[in-house]
Amino acid sequence: QALATLNIKNGRQTSTRNYFVRVQKVINIRKAPRHISRGVKEKMTGKRLPRPSSLAVIVPLVTHILCILLYALPITRTNELVTNPGAVLDELHIISDDNRDVKGTSTIKDVFRNDYWGRPMTSSSSHKSWRPFTVLTFRYLTGGGLMPRLFCHRMVNIIIHAAVAELVSITSTQIFPWLPPNQTILMRALTKLIFALHPTHVEAVANAANRHVILSVLSSVIMADPSVSMLLVMIMCAVGFLSSETAIFQMPAVLLTMTAIQYNRCSNKEKKEDNGSNGEKKKDQKEEEMPWPPLQHAIVSLLPRYFAIILFSASYLIGRFYFDTLSIPDGLIRPAENPFFLFTGGERILNYSYVLSVHVCKSFFLDPVGFSHEYGFDCIEEITGPSDIRLLLPQMLAVITLVIVVKCFANGQRTTLLLLMGLSWFATLFPVSGILKVGTFIADRMVVPSTFTVSIFGGRILSAWIMGESINQPASINTRRVFLTVKVVVVMVIFSFFWLKVDQRSSEWMNSFSLIQSSLKTCPRSAKSNLEMGKLYSGTVNAYAHMVDLPKSMSYLEKAEEIDPNYCDVNKEIATVLFQQGDYLNFEERLTNAVMCPFGMQGALDLWQRYWQAVTADPRGGLQARERMQKYEKVIADAIKQAQKEEEEARKKKPSGFVVGTVDEF
């Protein structure tokens, strides 16, 4: 009867022998599917098997090239924003010939003993930024003379950032392994572009000196993959700690991410086995392969990795504590850069809750304060009481977080685990919560790790929306195509908007003038930004000697002093302008104040010695100059005595073993 049915269906005569041969082939295919070609399987079973799409190769390749071009274009062109490309801010210190660790004139041992800026970690003037691996990348990745050194350093950042975006997109496919192939390709592309087009990444990518940020994220994302070897996990853990001190805050996120990936693999495998051929798998065989529930199986299989990462983290913290390099000395944290540092009690809680909320909003492409490379005094006004309307922001975020937590816990184990993974990446913002003593106030680079969560779930949500994962879908195929076209156009418009935004912001980071100018648009009352603009117009920066304008320089410097009267760095810059204007008496007074400023003291002291040596040797006015010098020396001596007295009082108040700044160098 089966043979007759088959003959009628095929419209041709089939012998009994040939029929049973075909049946036997089907049986053999089911027994050993790995050894049969796809064509034979489709012919024998009568089913069309899924084929690997060329899009799985083309789409990742194209989007990876776009991630590189996104930042490569601004650094390779000159436009109205980039009229004089050169080293910007901390890049000046990194590529300076005085930085022996980067230049290669110091030993490797010195690199591990010094901080990021070449100072000994044990020095009271060190910011305790221990990043030897990052320093070594600057030391050896120089382009070999084939390209300018600064251009090479920036290109290295761009390549690393594109690699991180690629890894984040791959991680998204591991977190959501149950999606169909086409949607997986789309989700991977969207995730990568969301990560690459995030505006807060500009500070970490366009400025070579912030390479430590993307290096730490690179190592963390590699560690989060449970399929990589144990040796690579340990190597990446060491690279992360040697690249940036903030890598330690990413370790909980690494542990939870690898747990979520492994859990989804186990549960997805269990689901496939349950839906296997005819669903007739024997219970004892299933229990033998999966002896525990998926979560327990995931945790047990990852125990060696947990142990290794926790051991490395504990060793890192113990070592930093033993050498007393865990925190930055109080004297190096300045109100001009972190105006809320000295706040205590309720005042500190209110202000830092707003600061933390600003960083969270930045992670979600929302910026309530605007883009600036510096948010110091008096860019963000302090919150003086609970009635400040800005406190609505942390309150709204707290309510939204609570609602999401309740819903995720109610949806089961998988959703809860994904929630914990997402929150763990936002926990990398812990340094700006006000609990720790850090010099950073508000900075885009601090947001980069938390954008991992936004990119992963943003790519998943967008791909589901585009592919139409909804109950209420249009029945007509033409209607679906129209909807799909509209959705794709909307997404492309949004991505184009952020492309232009990142491109413009990257162009602003190509030289100091455009960067500070953009900062003053966002923070017109930033004391530090006004000081930096005054320096550019004073002619003290060689790259901008062509735009000297002393009256304009003085106006910016006086505004910086008016905003923050305690910002003593202003004295040296004003003294420089006064000297060029020939106002020597006021210059001497400002120079004396600059010498008494602990932050710019070294440069001011050198100028002091050269100036008084010249004027006191003048036979016409040398005697009067010597009297003025002695008067100012007495002022400095009194300041030293006062500083020593305050230091002694501080030592009595601090517990034993607490390091405070000294006046020895002064």
C-alpha cells in the first residue's frame, strides 16, 4: 500500500526493491547525519534544510569596516573644525619626549613602577593610575616611522574599538542563541552599530591617551565568553588589570555575563533535545547528559573560571593595598576638576545621586548636561537641597529600575539572569557614585563599559521590532513588506544622525582649540576650560602661536579666576600675559602666587629663578629688584610655615598609615 501511494505521488513506476533502498537511505541519514551531504539529505527526506547565508559573512564584514571608517575619517581629513590637528590634552603628556616610559629610554621595570604619567607610584604627587600594559602599547606601537606617531596612536585606538564592537556583537548572539539565522545576523549588525555609534565613546577613541578604557573593555568581553580557553581568560584578566585601574569594577559583570551565556547554551541545548526526532529520547539518557538543571550546570561548568578571575582580582586589590596605591592623595583632587569631592553627609548623597544619574542617562544616548571634555567647577551647579528639580532624574531612574526588576523576577529564571547581567555592567559606574575617593567627576569615558548592556539589549529589541516579533502582525504580505521598509528607513535615519554626531564630536577632538571651544558652549562657566582657552591665546602653546591675542587671553583668565578664586593655576598664566604686556610689577606678584600654587609650582619656580637672576643683575635697577625679591621670598617662607603647620594638624587627625601630601618638594 505504501509503495502504491509512492508510485501515484511520483507519477512513475518504482520497483519494490528501489523503494526499500530509499527507505534504508533515510534511516541511514538519521543515524549518521554528519556524514551525508546536504543535497542527499534534502533529496532523501523531501525537506529543505537551512543553508548558511552569505549574509553571515558579508554583513559582519561591512559593519566592521564602517566601525573603522567612523573614526578614521575625522583623523584623516582637515575641515573647518580641524584646521591645526595636533596632540590634545593628555596626549601631550603621552607623546612628550620627557615621558621616558613611552619614549623607551627607561627600563621595563620602571614602566611597572611608575604611573601612567611617568611618576613613581610611591610619590605623593602620583595619581596612582597604574597602567603599564597601556604604556607599553604606546611604547612599541608607533608605526615604525611609516606614519606620524600621533596618527598611529589614534589609529590603534580605532582598531581596538572596532574589535570591541565586533566582540560585543558576537556576545549578543551567545546571549540570545535561540533566534533564527536571519534575525541573528540582523541583531549582530545592529548591536555592533549601536556600540560603535555611541557618542560617549568619542572621548575614549579619538583621544589616544584614553586607550586604557577600551583596552579594559576588550579584555572583559573576551573573558566573558565561556568558550575561550582557560589560559586566554587568565591572560586577558592580567591585561585588564595592567591596562586600567577601572577594570576591577568590570569583574562582576564578566562573571554574570559568562553565566548568562552558559545558562542559555544549556537551556537551549536541553530544549533542542526535548524537541528532537519524534520527541522520544529516553529519560535515563537525557539525565546522563544533563544531570543538573541548566543554571546549576552552567555554574558548575564555570567554577574554574570563577576561581581564576576572583583569585586575580583579590591578588590585584591586595597588592594595591600593600603598596598603598589604592586611592589618590587628597591634595591631588582639585575642586576645579571635581567640585563635589569635599561634600559630606546628605549634601554628598544628593549631589552624587545626580552625577550617577547623568552617567546612566549618557549610557542610554541621553545627555542632560551636554557634551564636554571637562565638567569641573562651575559647570554643574551644586544641589543645595531636596527641592532641586534636578533630583527628579535619579528618582525617575530609581522607579523605572524597580519596575523592571519586579517584572523580570516575575518572568522567570532566564529573564532574571539577564537582568542581573545588565545591571552588573551599569555597576561599573560605581567610581562616580561618590562612595570612593576619585578625581573623576563627570566623564564620557566612564560610560563606555555600561554601553555594553545598552548595545546588547538595544540590538535585540530593534531586531525584534524590524522582523516583526509581535502577535498583531499584518496578514497581507505586501503590507508586511511596507512595514518592513518603513522600519528599516527609520533605523537608518537614526543611525545616520548618530554617525554625524560622532563624526562632528571626533573632529572637535582633533585639536585643542575646537575641543575647548565646544566645551565652553556646554559649560561657559567652567573655570578650567576658560583657563585652557586663555593659554591658547597667550602664545604659550607653540602649536597656536599664530593666534596670539593677549587681551582676549586675559579676559578668559580673569573669568576663570572670577568663577573660582581658589583656582591658583590662573596665576602663572596671568603672569605670562603680564610679562608680555610689560607690566613687570604685577607680573612679580602673580609669579609669587604661582610659586605658592602646589599644582603649577615646578614651572613657576623655574621662571622665578630665571627672572630674578636677570633683574637683580641689572646695574641700573638691581638693588630695588633685590628688595622686591626679598619681600616676596618672605611671603613664600610664611606660606611654607603655614603649610607645614596644616600638614602636621592633618597628620594628627588622620589614622596611622594614611598618606597625606607633603611640602617637601615645595
